[in-house]
Amino acid sequence: MLHLVMAAVLLQQAPKIDEKRVQELVEKFGDEAIAEREAAVAELLAMGEAVLPLLDKVKGAATGEAKARIEKVIGELTLPARWAKEVIDGDPSQGFQRLDQALRNKELDRTQAGRILSAVLLSEASTPEHRNYMIQIAERHRVRDIWPALVQLLGRDDPGNENFVYNLQRLRPPKEAAPALLKLIPKIQNYNISYQLLEIARNLKPERAAMEACIGAILEGDDENMRNNVLNSLRQGRYPAPLRSLLKCWRSNPSLRPHLIREPILASPPGDAVADVLDLFKSADPDDVQLAIDYVARQKVAAGAGALAKLAEESPELRPRALLALKTLRCVEEVRKWIAGQGGPGRRAAIALAGELAWAETGPEIARCLDDPDPAVRKDAAVAVGAMKVAEAAPKLEALIKDGDSGVRRAAVLSLAALQGKGATKTVLAQMRSENADVQAAAVEALPLVDAELALAELTTEEALGRPITRYALAFMIVKGGQATLHRVMARIGTKLSVDDLNGLVRLIQTTQGK
């Protein structure tokens, strides 16, 4: 009755066995189909030692083949305990020899050997010598099924555990060992053991989610050495990591940010942590905001487009970086919606972004904004269509030159010149005679874009030279056109204009432009 005593002990820790199911399986021992009988045996064996008391209970009423099969199952389930007792109670070397011989003579198969060796390894009565002998047998006969026992031993607080890591490596555990290893690693207090096991698990190519859970537990744990080493490995791309855990590390370890944490964060897909990333845009810490910008760009997080646009509008120092991120994100459809007034940072900000990013796809939406009742929107739209070279917007720009708002007219003049080039010369020159100083200034700015010969001919007439804006325009053309333009201007004006006055204006313009 040795097996009953052992089973009673094991039963205290084992999951509850369904007595009704055991009875059903025993009844299948008499089934005519061999496959049914073998499947019933296999299922009972899988239940482990905890099923022994129930099998003893039903054995008395069984007869014939059913009884023989019950006894076979009982024999298989008690085999490890019987061998373990013999090995542990006797001389270790003799126990080793008997087991080795049984395997050589094929009295035991590898599955049985795995269960026996595991029982000895896990027994509290085993000594290091017993365990060493069992591992030697496992390596000699390639009994890989002892890996669960080694994993359990590694979970114990034992100074000799590092030897089990070496044994596990030599046995080359199967892929199925990865989940158990990954669950164990964060619980181990020995840094060297943890890191070696992590490498073993990585080589088994586990499911990404399981590896991420393990890495996350390490990052959020108390072992600073293990955390820093893992961060370094993450920087090299050796493991995947949950973004949320990395962000926690980022917040709690500012000194590690640039060298160890930043790159792993940027390389980690967002998963369900998108909101955590977007929250960084609201942070008062500049490092957080810059990380958010770069992350959204690297991982193409479309949900970050609105935050980037708002940042570009409100933070001049971060605007270039935000614009670069938006360009990388290619969120054209979002910007088109914003221009149409459907959410986002606002129509004006969206128009400015589209123009600065030169997203021609948004041209039709921006052109429609030239008719907007808000003069500020019309002005921004006029600037944008010129920067983006939206040719079909030219007729509307010509109409806006007569707009009641001088800012709109100024933008229309400049954009029309940008679109039509020489074709806009007459329109630009006409605005030189405007009574509005802002519109006149816009016409001067547009002169380098139009027909220079036609412009010089118009600006060097007696009538034109009598206007102060003309003299300034000529000086502006000289500064932009260089020596060749200077010669052409001087040849035309002769004594009609004071050279000293013209030189003074040229020097003024050069000074303001830093030349």
C-alpha cells in the first residue's frame, strides 16, 4: 500500500479529481475499440498520482481486462515513487547504476525515466549527490522531460541553483518550456540565474505576449541590476517589451533616459498604451513631449496627429520637430477634415500646416477656404495656395486682390505672383499704386517673381519715380538681383533719381536682411 500513502500526501496539493469522470474512463477499459481503451488509459495517467485513491476504490469491483488495465495505470503512476524511494534510501551510486542499466536494457522508456528522475530531483530527501547522478542519467540517455523539475528547482532559494541553469542548457529544453521559464524569471532573486534563464527562454522563441509579460515584470521589479541589463538588451533589440512598463521606467529613472530607455520606447509598438503616449504631450517635462513627438513619428501613431498639430501651433521652439513628425505620419486625410472644419486644431492651423508641409492633396479644400466669410481664414488660405502652387486657385486670388481686408489682398498678391510668375507682372505693378501700404509692400515683395524687364520699364518712368514706393522697389530689386540688376537700373534712371538716395535705400534693405 506504499502508493496509497504517497498518493494521500500528493493529493493534498493536487487539483480535485472528478470521481464521475474517473468512473467513465474505467468503464471504457472494456470498450471494443482499442483506441478508446488507450485514450482512457492516457487520460488517467495524465491526472497523475492524485487519481490513485479513486483507482484503488474501483479496482475491487473490476474484473478481467479492466482490472488489469487499472493495475497497469496504478503501476505507472506509482513507478516514480517506488524508484525514488529505492534510490534515495540506498547508496546513490548504486541507485544510479540500477537506473542506468534499466534504461540500457529498455526496462524503462524515456517517458518513465523522466518521471522517475523528476521525482528524485524534487524530493526534499534528495541530496546534491542524488541530483547530480539523476542529471547525469538524463544527459547520458537524453531524457529531456526533466526540464519541468529543473525549473521547479531553480525556483527554490538554493545557492547551488546556478548548476541547474547549466544542466538546463545542456538538455536543450523544448519550446514548451518557455512559458514556465518566463513566469519564473521575475521571481528569482539571483541576477545571474535570471539573466541566463532569460537567454534560454529567448532562444526558444516564445510567444511575444509571454516574453513581454516577463520583461515588464523585470522592468517594474526591484532588481536594479537585472532591470538595467535588460534595458541595455532592449536597446540592442534582443527582447520585446511592453510599452507601458517602459514608460514607467522612463518616469522613475530620468538619469537612464537618454542611454537606456529612449530607444527601447521608440522601438516598441504601442499596443494598448496609445493613450499613455498621447498623455506625454500634456506633460510639463520637455523630455516627455519630445519623446511623444518622436514616438508618434516612428510608430506612425495616427491618433497623435491632433496633438502634433496643436504643438506646432502653440510651441514655436518645437514646431520644426512637430512638423517633421507630421510629415512622417502622412496624416493627409486628417488634415483635410480639419480644413473642412471637422475637428482638429482648427481650420487656420490646419491650413497653415498643409501649406508648410506642401501637401498638394489638400489643395481643393484650401482653395474652397478662399471664399470663407472669416478674413483670417481667407488670408491663410491665400498664403497656402501660393506656397503649394495650387494653379486652379488663381482666379479666386485675382478676385481677392479687391478684398475688403488688406491682409487678404496682400496674401493674394504674393500668392498670385508665386503661381503665375511673369503672367502676374501687370497685376503686381498695379498694386504698386494701391493706397494701402500693406498691399504696396506685398507688391514689392512679389517683384522678384515677375518679369524683371517689364517691371523695370514701368518703375523707371518719370511718373513712377516720383513715388517713394517706387524708389524703394528699385532698391529691393537691386538687392535681390545683384550687380546685373544694378547696372540695368542705373542705365534707365540716368539723372532722374539721386544715386545717394538709392544707395541709402539699398544699404537699409541689406542691413535689415543681415547682409
